[in-house]
Amino acid sequence: MTSPLSFELFKITLKGAILLLLFIPLLAHAFVNPDEQLSDPALESRAREISKDIRCPVCESQNIDESDADVARDLRILIRERLTEGDSNKEIVEYLRIRYGDVILMNPPLNKTTTLLWLGPFIVLTFGGIGTFLFIRKAQT
């Protein structure tokens, strides 16, 4: 027969293990690889700021600062290289936008090529609401 104390200890240990397993993926994405970091803290800060606004071309739902994809790593290195060459944040973002299109930006501008991207969720929500309303109305009759 087990004592209540050992059972409580087991529950606490199990909860700790579960929390650890939940947070490990977050920690894996929290840091840029050490070999990518710049020695100048100001430039590194600018690189991180730019990286958070650039979408990973592979993952698409993550910025390149959080992505483990090889292309995201290449883009982080490219940003750091251009910073050390003296490019401004705007110049780097514009270079990436020209090379990859507006889709590379986490917050793309509203223009004729991104209108569907911005309005798509509202259109789907509207049609979903209309469909739900008609379904409920038909079910009541």
C-alpha cells in the first residue's frame, strides 16, 4: 500500500515533467543560433527586430526569428551581413520584399496583390455566418 505522501510527490513530479515537455519547444525557438549572432549588441538588436517582421518562406506562419528552417537561417545570416555592410533596416526589408514579394512581410501592405489576403478571412466569416443562419432557419421550419 502506498502512502498519500508518495502519491502526492508522484503527482507533483508528473506535473513538472508535463510542464517541461510543454515548454521545451518554446525554448527551442526562443533563441537565434549563437554562430549567427553579431558581436555588436546594437546591430544584433536591429537584426532581431527585422527578423521578427519577416515571414519564413517555408513555415509561413512563423517569422524567421522563430523558425528552424534552413531558408530562415539563411535569411537571418543575410540580414546580419547587410547590417554589417551598413544597410538601414528599411533597405534590408525592401531588398527582401523585392526578392520575395510582399508575402515575405509578416504584415504586408494593403494593395491590389494583397487585397484577398487581407479581406479573405472576413469573406469566409461572412459566408460562414450566412450559411449558419440559413441552416438554423431551415432547421426551425
